[in-house]
Amino acid sequence: MRDRRRRAGVSAVVGAAIAIMIFFTVMIPMWVFMQSIQTLFMDEVARRLQFEVEKLNEKLDIRVTLQPPELDTFGRRQLFLIIGNRGPIEINVPTLYVESTRIGLQRVDRQYKLAPGEYIMEPINFYVEPYETVVIRAPTLRGNSFVTPESIGPNRLPYLLMVQLSNMSLGYRYVVRVNVVTDPRTTKVYGCVSLNSEEFTEGCRGSAEQAMVASRIDDLEDLFVFNVAPGVYTISVVSQEWSGDRWTGEANVLPSPIRVIVDSNVVVKVGGSNVLEVDRPLPLRVKLTQTSSMVVLKNETGESSVIVRIPFIVSLGNNTEPLRKIRLEFTSSSIGATLSPSTSRMTIERLSPGESYIGYVSLNATITNDFGGYFTYQIRILSAVGEATGDHYDSSSISTPVAEGVYYLCKLLEAELLKSSNSTTVLQFVACGAP
């Protein structure tokens, strides 16, 4: 009985020992294994979170522009890529894709590894035809895809370059020129400019210009607009003066030339404040087409009077304001003749800078002397009113306010010098009554 109880006690101890051994040999390794699995899982989650954070922190700046056709032998426009890393981590771009309206999706075999803050500017092997537009996509190894913010083509440039020209002088022609120039940061040329005109129907070029003549007071300030692609440009503004048959000279308008880097819509101001300064004396002139004239009347017909017309020209120079109510006066003094009227006044309503007015004075001249007569006369500018400033100008403020001339009223006379039975010699001569 005791042996049986002793054996039962030993069996319980052995069973407990076996149970403890099974627990330590199975459960503990399982627990260690589960801890390892959890550690691996958490590491993978951390790596995945780190990958997502890095993916979100990728900031790729990608732009595309055109090189001017003057750089290519065949006059083609090559794509020029501007790609940079604006983020805090390195970015790997394995390839590029060009989406074209002409040929669809085209792969370009270019790879880039960009450190934070690094930019690369270079042409890529793709040429854009007129009326074609393209965008560029750049995938990264982290799964992001970046695309250029706007499509571009020779006839669809994304930005406007606006040149605001002020303080222009009336009567002058202003020419605004925009040229693509070398980027001093890269020593490369990129950019393209065009206008909405027939000259640019085949696409943008390396230069463009616009011109205007400041002929009214409203023309003292104007805006010149150019279509441009991203690039580096110089803006130059020159003024030209009318020389009678063509525009001559090129005076630079400060502060041009100006170099600008275009990566958005840009406004450039050229010229000072819009304050009109009128130089004195005014470049207003009156002159005669002929300073001396003559008319001959036949004595045998009994003619003693004649209608006389005296032409004159009033001109306004360039560098001034338009004038209104230009008042002129005609005065005369005669010998051996009477004039009707002997004095008269007239008004020119308006003259723009560079403009001329051609008129005439008509009067009736009657010869009172048997040997003809003559008269002297003056055409004088009395006053004018400035259209822009409202100033009143008298003859002392005008450069050439007086034009003087003389008009001879002559008679054709005959005299018999020798008379015989067969013939008579008659001498004809002109008498003008001049001293």
C-alpha cells in the first residue's frame, strides 16, 4: 500500500517536470519567434512609413522651353529642359516621357540623379514642329510622377512679357525690341518670343519688335505685349525722329537695355514718370513757298486788277505737344496798288507734332500806277494753345513766328521806236513799279 502511494507521488513529480519541460521547450521559443516576427513587422512598417515620407517630400521642379530656330541648321526648335530638386532628399529620375499632340507619347532616354537644391538645364533630343504642343512627364524611383505646369509649342508660348513705356515724347517713333540671350548661369541659350502677327505664323523666333508713333496726348504711355517661353531676354527701347521722308536715328531710352529671366508673366517698366515737358521756344514755324512772286498784266487789254494767292506752310516739330487754335495774321503794305483785303486773320484748329498745314491767302490786287506796283506782306503766328498742358503761347514763345515776302504787280507796255513807210518797230517791256 505504501509502495503504491510512493509510486503515485513520484509519477506526479515526474509529470510536473515533464509539463514544465514542454512549456519551456515549446512556449518560450514560440514567444521568442512571435517577438521576432513583431519586430520584423514593425521594422517593415517603419521602413514603409519612411518610404512614404520620402515620397511625400519629393519636390521636383520641371519646366520645358524652346531654343530659338536660329540655333539650328534646319530652323527647328529643340526642347530645352529645366529640372531641379527643391526637396530635402535625393531624387532619381530613370527616364522622361514627352506627350506630343503630333506623335503621342514618346520616351526620351535620359536619367537624372539630383541632390537637394541641384538644377540641370540642357537640351533634349526632341524637336517641336509648328502648331505642335508638348508636355514632359518625369517619373521617379519612389513612384511619383511630375509634369510640366503648362504645355508649350512654337505658336503656344505660356507667358507674357509686358513692356510698359511711359513719358514718351510726342512726334517720335518708339521701337521696343526683345531678344533671346545667353543665360550667364549656364552659358546656354534658351527662350523663344513671338507676336500675334502674320510674321510669326510659323512660330516663335529669337527676336521680335514692336513700334508705335506718339502722335496724340493719349500716346504718352503704352503697353507692348510679347508672347514668350521661359528663358533669358534683353529688352531695348529706342526712339526715332522723322527726317522728312523716313525715320532716322536710334536714341536709347533709359534704363534699357534690361535683362530679364522669364519663368512667369513679367511686367517691365521703361521711362520716367508721365510728366510732359515742353521745351521753349515751341518748334512751330511758318514759311512761304516763294518769298517773291510776280504777275504780269497786259496794258492793251485794260486789265488793272488780279486775284492773288499767296501760299504758306505752318509746321510743328516733333518734341512737343499738340497745338489747338493756332491764330495767324496777314498784313501788307503796297505801292502803286491797292489790296482788298489788306489784312486778314485765320485759325488752324489743330496740329499734331510732326504735322504740317498748307494754306493760302487770297486777295484782290488793283494796280493804280501806269507802270505797275508791288506790295510787301507778313504772315505772323499770333498765338496757340497747348492741348496737353493748356498753356497759351504767343509769338515770343514760337521759334519762327513770322514769314515775309514781296509780290510784284507788273504791266506789259509797248513803245514805238522806229516807224517807216513799210514797217514799224515796237518794243515791249515789263514795268513793275519797283524802286
